Amino acid sequence: LKQAPRAWYAEMDSFLLSVGFTRCHSDLNVYILHSDDAHLLLVLYVDDLIITGSTSSIIASVKTSLQDRFSMTDLGLLHYFLGIEIT
């Protein structure tokens, strides 16, 4: 069980890199996806993801890819994260 978080991170990292994301150099929990007309940021914290992007279509595409690969729940717009209220 002590290795489970590391294995989860390695699996998620491998998947994100395989679909075109790059890791941020200053924070290895931040992933960036650039396409011709859109940009997307994904923050991975333990088993939570924050996804934001310049277009709703790229966000929807990435969420679909993630749901195809992993069992996940979309909680909608961000309201709270790590005890911080987002308005």
C-alpha cells in the first residue's frame, strides 16, 4: 500500500505524456497541452485533477480521454480545492 500513490502517479504520468501533454519544469504536478488553436493546463494532486483550458472543446476532449482510460467522476466547475474556496 505504501507504493500505491507512486504507482498511481506513474500510471497517470505515463498516460498524460502518451496523449501529448508535457510536464511543467517548475512543478512536476502540472501538465501542459498545446494544440494549434488551444492550450490546456492539468494539475494533478494525489487523486484529484484540475483541468482548465482556452476552449471548452479541448477540455471536453481531454475529459473524454481520461474517462475512457480511468474510472473517474466529473465534479463540474471548481468551487473548493485543498480547503480553498474558488469563486
